[in-house]
Amino acid sequence: MPYTQRNVQIRNVKAGQDVVIYQPANVYDCALGDDVFVGPFVEIQANTSIGRGTKIQSHTFICEYVTVGENCFIGHGVMATGVVAIKKAACAAFQISELMTANYLASASGSA
């Protein structure tokens, strides 16, 4: 049966200085601040902003319209969905090393 092949891509990214993106990754139509690290098997969708110094580990999905603050650590396998902001306080409080949704993180930091 025929199929359509789509390749991973990095396109239309506004990237600061010293940004590192490991392949394979789908990163598109978003903004990455200075010194951002993106691990392999990560998807960052359109209209998303990742703050300076933030580290995003492998197998992470960041949906449209999510804002991640500066110097956050987003651990392996996190799914950030919805129109929310992840602030440094939420990142530090949880160490974000297990699967959590951004909605939970936002409510925990008092921004929901």
C-alpha cells in the first residue's frame, strides 16, 4: 500500500546564540532563546517560545502556544500542552523529571 513519507525538520526557527538541537527533532515556527539545548526526539510546535538557558531533554513534546521561561529544565518524556506558561518556579519546584502536563505545572506555579 502506498504511503506518504514526511521527514523530521527544523524550519522557521528564531534562534538565539549557542542553541544546540540534536537530530532527529521537529522544531518549527518557534523562538529559542540564547543557550537553549534541545535533545533528540523532541517536537516543538509553532508559536512557542523557549527562554534563555532552558534545557529540553529527549522524547519531549511541546505543543503550540506554550511559553517556557528562562533556565528551566524540561525532563525526558514531558508533554506540554495548552495555552500556558511554564515559569522557572515551577521548573525548580518539580525538577520536571517525570511526565507532567504544562497545565499542571502552570497551576502549581500559580499562573493558571
